[in-house]
Amino acid sequence: MHQVMIVEDEFIVRYGIRSMIEWEKIGLQLTGEAANGKEALELMKDGLPDILITDIKMPVMDGIELIAEVRRISPDIKIIILSNLEDFQYAKEAIKHGVSEYLIKSDMMPRDFEQALLKLKESVGRRNAANEGAPAFQPEPAHKEKFLVDLIEGTIRGASEGSSKAGQLGMAQLHSAYFMHISLNDSELGFTERLSLIRHLLKQAWTEGSSSYEVFPDKQGEINVLFLAFMNEERPSPAGEMQKLRQWAEDFIQLLSKPSGRLATIGISSRIRKWTDVKEAYAQAVKAEKQKMFLGCGHAIIYGTDDMSMPAAAKAEHLRISSHQIQSMVYAFQSKELTEYLEELFKQLAARRDVDLVQIISLELLMILTTLWPDVSTDAQQVLELKKQYFDELSRLETLEQNRIWFIQAFDALVQHLILMYNSDRNSIIKATQYIQQYYHQEISLQSISTLVHLSKNYFANLFKKEVGESFLEYLTRIRIDKAKTLLTGDLKAGDVGSLVGIQDPKYFSKVFKKITGVSPSEYRHLMREER
């Protein structure tokens, strides 16, 4: 029975690994556990395991150091590394030391983990058989994946280096190949489940002998297929080859949707002929897949087709978003006008076909939403939860149409909330006007008066103008000038009158008085005396 050792610094993770697998049932024996690399090496003095399962980030001695030491002790031990998706760079370093499999902790499912163990158990069996006289070279899947990841990241630059490494891994030479980037849309599957599902269905979909392919995840966790096209058939024309590939991709999308209804989008690169073209082909396939933003999900999209072009007229237009205009429409309860504004905005985005621009505009709209809600709600916890909900929902949107509908509904919900608040908060505005009429001679700011009536400053300012018909400052100034007119009929000096109504600077008082009445304080007094 093959022996397995677990190295993981978190007890709960070790316990989970130990509990999720029926070890004896699959022909494996769990012989040791360690909390770091140093402890694991101590245990190995009593005997080496056939399979080592290790975390990457650990205290004392991390997984990469442990793997390097293990490889010096024995090149035959099969190694599974556990990591978080953001630790992919560490995983790549570990792969250099001959790791057989790597699994993402957060997505790790029992059946996927069991499959990985069974595959390594079979590999150990073949190795033992080879040692008994049946030599066979079986490159580890992780070695191929590392090679392909190095290609798409540009680590391998020379054509000869690419061909040499491909040959060492038993991979066919490139003559006519294509890169496919597969995205499962709105999928709740974890990384490992998605990879397992696509690999399983690829085996069903591929016609044996017609071509070959390599499947691997990129550092974002998306699944990619390097398709070595139609090698053993009579070669069709380039256009015919591309049409055949598109048809296969569309059939595969249908196959993916059958068991669960999940939609997938596949971006397809232009033809490549050498290993060093893989990096550019990957970028093309990713760019093509992103066009689902405009074309919708569930399509095979080929890079460089007319579907991806941006009209020249759209390029010439300068797209702007006015946060002030949107806020004004929200506070004025102009739902219809706001919807029309958003419709026109998304119409322009559709014409431009620029995925990055859609993301920028969506982020700006989200910022406006999350800025307005704290101004119109007194429940801070509710606002925080709503912000989390917004970010979560927006991260799941994949097409421009989904974004358009979502933002129209989100802003409409905000306006409806404001309408409900308006009736209850009108009394607060009445209270504010009464306070101003009584204490106009004191220093009153927008911040102080909004705090007095328990409303946010921005919300109060907009609500005040809607209810009173003029801004807070205009209303306060008008009240002060009206009071000053009364006082100027007496014998007080104009400067003293200004101080008595709350305007301390005589020059400023005179300027404001003349702006509102059309005459200076002294001229006004003279006119009043003449009338009497």
C-alpha cells in the first residue's frame, strides 16, 4: 500500500484532508503529518512517503524549501502542493522542483482531491513497474502546465528553447495551432471543479486521432486549451480550418451547457506556427473572449473578426460621465431623465466596443452610487451591507446589457428610497427654516444646520432647495438682508447693522446688500427716509 504524508501548518486543514478521503479504500496509507517542512524532514528519516502533500506558506521551513530538500533526497516522490490562488507565483517556483499536482485550497473538493491522489498512485505503480524492467517515460502534467504558463508569460523567448522543451515533454511540434481561452459564465464552480469538468468533457468531445490538445489554467485560474489542429487529416484551407474550429468550439459550448445549463464563452486566437507565438495567441484569445461584453455569453469568438472592430465614428467621440448631473437628477427624483441618461451612456459604450472603457465607466457609476447612499440613510450598517452587495453583484456581471439593466435598477432603487424619505424629512426642513429665522444673527453653516436636524449635509442641501425653492445659503442671506432692511430705518450705522444680522465684515455686508436690493445700505436708508 502506497504511503502518504501531509505537511500543513493549519491543524484544521490537516484534519480536513485527513477526513475527506477514505484512504484505505483507494489503496493509500496516511503515515505522517507535520506542521512545517522541518518536522516533515525529521519524519522522513524513518521512511520516505510515496506521495507528499504540502502547503506552500509555512513557518520555520516553507513548502518550496521542503520540496527542494525532498528532491535532493529522492527524485521519485510524487508531490501535491496546496496553495491559495493568489500564491500562484510560489506555485510556479515549486513546479520547477518537479511537483506533480497543485490544488487550490478554497476550491478543493473531495472528489477532485481523490482523483489527483489516484492519478499519482497510478504513476507510482508505473514507476515501480518500470523499475522492474518496463521502462516508460511519463512526463508529469504539472511539467507541461509550467511550460505552457512560461510560454504565455513570455519566460521562454527563443524558438529553439521552446521546441527543445516541448520535445522533452513529449509534445507535438507546432505546424498549425490555435489557442482557446474558456470562460464558464456565471459559474459557482470552484477552480478545481471547473478544470476537472472541462478536462472530462474535452475527452468526450475530441475525435480520437484527428488532432491533439493541451489543457492548463493561467494565473487567473481561467482554463486554456492549446489546440494542435487537424494534424492527421488532409489539411483544409485556412478559412476552412478556422470554420471547423469555430464549429467544434460551438459544439463544445453546447456540451458544457447540457448537464447544468451553464453558459461558456470561448475566445480563439489566430493561427500560430511556433512555440514563441503562444504568448501573443493567448493575449488574442483572452481579448476575443472579453468581447462577450458586447456579443453576450455562450459564443465562440475568433480574434480579428469583424465582431471585434470599433467603428471609426465611435473612436472620434469623447465619452464623458457627469457625476454632478447624475446626483442632481437623483435628488430631483427625475427617474425618467436619469434612465434616459444611462441608456444613452450605455448606447455609446456599445458603439465603442471597448471592454476597458466599460469597466472604467461602471466603476465611476458604482462610486456615485456608494457615495450617495450614506447621504440618504441613517443606518450605517445597512449602507455597508448594501455596498458589499453592490460590489458582489457587479463582479458577476459579464455583458454590457447586464450592466445597463443593473445600473438602471440600482439608481431607480436609490430614487425610490429618496421619495420615501422625502415625506418624512419635510418636517426637518421646516424646523431648519424656523431655526434660521430665530437665530439668523448667529453663525450658521450648512454643516451645523444639517447636524441640528440629523440629516447628512449633501442630502439636506438638496432637500432644502427642493422644499424651499432656494439654496440654504440663499435663504439665510435673504432672511438676514430682510432683517437688515428693518434695522436701517433707524439710526444704527450700516456696519453695526451687518453685525446684528450675522454678517461681521462691513464691506461684505454692503456688497451682499447691494447685490440683493440693487442699492447700498446708506442709499436704502436715504430712500426709506424720503418715502416717510
